[in-house]
Amino acid sequence: MPDSALFQPLTVGATTFRNRIWVAPMCQYSCEDRDGVPTDWHLVHLGGMARGGAGLVVAEATAVVPEGRISPWDTGIWNDEQRDAWARIVAFQHAQGTAAGIQLAHAGRKASTYRSQSGRGAVPHSDGGWTPLGPSTLAFRGLADPQPMSHEHIRSTVEAFAAAARRSVEAGFDVLEVHAAHGYLLHEFLSPASNDRTDEYGGSLDNRARFMLEVIRAVREAAPHTTLFVRLSATDWIEPDGWTLEQTVEVSRWAKEAGADLIDISSGGNLPDARITVGPGYQVPFASAVRDGADVPVAAVGLITDPHQAERIVAGQEADAVMAGREFLRDPHFPLRAAHELGVDVDYWPVQYERGTFADKP
Ligand SMILES: Cc1cc2nc3c(=O)[nH]c(=O)nc-3n(C[C@H](O)[C@H](O)[C@H](O)COP(=O)(O)O)c2cc1C
């Protein structure tokens, strides 16, 4: 069997992953009853990608409180009914040999928006929307004005992340990912472009990172034996006034000290005017900078679509693992195909699909 870095198992925190080709979290906006309970859609969506050979499948941004949903159709993990619905999905994923992750999220000032098929912009109160919370009154252009968070809001949100972590562990998840990217609540606090507070949660980098670090510590304490990732946006793509790679490296070091096992590096999402240079693997250099600068395992994501490209990223130690999003939507069996294209024999083709392997057996 040819050597492949991509298909080498990897141990991070408490979890050994069967390979390093992972599914990035992807919102489905498919809780039709607006109750945050994952449905058969989520079972088939996440289960299909588990069947397809991924080492890890991370479930979408899942709100820790109702007002933390991006849209009313998001998944949640703030009650036991949601936990039990997740448990069924996780059990199926485990039966396929994959690790199961969940992204714990609060959308902050970008909460209460329509999903694409239901409307545009903010959902008004008359249609089941709510006033979003944020670091300050600075709104995301085109969305509702946020209510600045009080110290009590911050404290109860930290507790909600911890409670969500406990329920996630009860549901069987192997990996918890704190969502601190893409202009959602924790990123809004991190970035000087969205946080103009004058208390201990605004101003210096220490202060802007305080809320995120409180969340990481609380989740770590609530789930001491579960692998913990943090997703960060490496840059707002508006320098020098926005969030920068340099600050990301610094904060990644603090996140590791607070208990994070791996940093998942994305970018953008906080400012509508961001000038983003997009191309194959465009965020990989950010992941490498964090890996080297903060001495922490990283996952790279963003236009990683080709098995040889993924192999080069991991073999070149640019990242410890790669995540893909849209390639998995096109082909939930991307890892099985990648193994074939790289000449790697894997023992996790589902037995029911054995006649469909790429080996030309009659
Ligand atoms: C349909 C869809 C939903 C997404 N939802 C989330 C999400 O819930 N949380 C998150 O951090 N990123 C989300 N993303 C971003 C992806 O995780 C990923 O970072 C991005 O798509 C770039 O990777 P790709 O080029 O492989 O698709 C989403 C992307 C897509 C396409």
C-alpha cells in the first residue's frame, strides 16, 4: 500500500481519527418545525458522509440557546429532546467508523436571519424573529441592530456553552468545536471592527479574547475527556483595522492553554466589505502560520477539493488534517474516492457497497 499522509490515523486529544480527511460543519437550515431538533434530513446528510469514509464529520453550527440561531431553522442543543435526536445520528455515524463532532455556536449580531429559501435579511418579530445580541450596537450591515450584551448575558451564555457541551457528551459526540469564526458572537468580540466596548470585554486583545477564553474553559471543564476544537477566522480581510492573522496566532496560543486540542482555521464572515482573495487552498497558509506560531495541531479548510492537493497539504505538514465542505456535498464518498485515486487500500468500504468499489471486479 503506498504511503499516504492523508490516510494515516491521527490522535488529537482523546480521539483517534481513522484518516485526516474530515467534513467541515455545514448549516442545513432544515429544522422545519423551528424547534432546533435535528431531523431525518440531518441523519441522511451526516450519515451519508460518515458512510463515505470521512475520519470526522462535524455537524453544523448548533445553537447553545434559541436566540443564538442564525435562522429559526437551525439545529440546537439547549434541551434534552435535541440531545436525544442527536444521539441517534451519532450512533449511526459511529456504526460507520467515523468520529462525530458538533459545532457549538451562538450567532450573535448575525442571528435571526432568513434561510435563503424563506426570505432575505433579518426575520422580523412578527415572523418569529428576535432582537440579536452583540458586543455593542454595531450592526452587521443589512441586519438588525443588536442589543449590547450585559455582564449577565455574557455569564449565562458561557453557562449555556457548558450545558451544551454536557448534552453533546451525553449524545455521544467525540469532538466539540467552539465556533469563534465567521462573524458570529465570539468572533464579534474578538474583532476590533465589531467590538467597541469599553469594559473588560473590549479594547485590548486580552479583553476582546476574554469571552471566548471563558467559553473554552467552561466547555473544557464540562467535558474534560472530550476532544475540543476551536474554529477561528484568521483574518477579517480588512487590515490593519480588522482582525488579523497575527492576533489569531496569539489567541490560538491562549485557546490551547485554555484547553483546546486543535484549531480549525477559516477566515472572513465579520464584515460585508471584506476583500477576500479566493483560490484553491487559499486558507492553508493561515493554518500553517497558526500551527508554527502557536505550536498547536490545526485543520485547514477552504477550496480543498482534490485528493492529491489534500495529500500534499498533510504530507507537507502545512496542516494536521484537512476539512472539506462543498466537495462533500458534491460527493459524500470523497474519502473513498480519494483513497482510490491515491492508491490507498482502506478497509472501510461499507460491505453493502462492496460491489461498487473502484476495483474492477465482475
Ligand atoms: C452549505 C454550507 C454551510 C456552512 N455552514 C457552516 C457552519 O455551520 N459553520 C461553519 O463554521 N462553517 C460553515 N460553512 C463553511 C464551511 O465549513 C467551510 O469552511 C467552507 O465551505 C469552505 O470549505 P469548502 O471550500 O471545502 O466548501 C458552510 C459552508 C457551506 C457550503
